[in-house]
Amino acid sequence: STEWIKAIARDEVPEEDVIAVQAGGREIALYGVDGEVYATANLCTHGNARLCDGFLEGHEIECPLHQGRFDVRDGRALCSPLRENLATYPVRIEDGMVFVAL
Ligand code: FES
């Protein structure tokens, strides 16, 4: 069953950038893009790298280790060396807080 977990204040999510949060015992990356907030797993599906240390351009997060890119909207792996998509989580904004469904 879906559980909505309070992650962070909405205004702490940086615009055009990424921040990592702990939510429900998991490490989640939150992205601010064009006024929207997107959530994915923070760990790259290719290796031991944290996407919060990567580079966000538009809706694409680039892994800091081998420059694999994912679309933060659906977790799609966009290029090599990535083979596996990234988990994404639904986001809800309520009372100035960001909630993610885990
Ligand atoms: Fe992310 Fe290799 S660890 S692309």
C-alpha cells in the first residue's frame, strides 16, 4: 500500500537543482524543474554514485561517476552505460511540504 512520507519543506527544494533527503528509511533525490518537484531514488542504477552529486539540466540528471543520464520524470535511462531505469516516486505538495509516495 502507498504511504505518503513527509520529506522536506517545498521551499528547500532548489530550483534547477537536486537535493537528497531521507524519507521512510530510503534516500531520495528531489529535483526542482520549472516549478515542479520530481522524486527518484538517489543511488544510480549503474554503480555506487549518488545522483544528488550529479548535474541537473532540464529534466535530465547526469550521474557524477560515468555521466549516465536519467529523465527525472519517469526514471528512464537515456544513454550508456546505464541499462536499468531509475525508481521514481509520486510527489504531492501540501501545506508547504513535499510528500513522496513510497
Ligand atoms: Fe552512474 Fe556509472 S555509476 S553512470
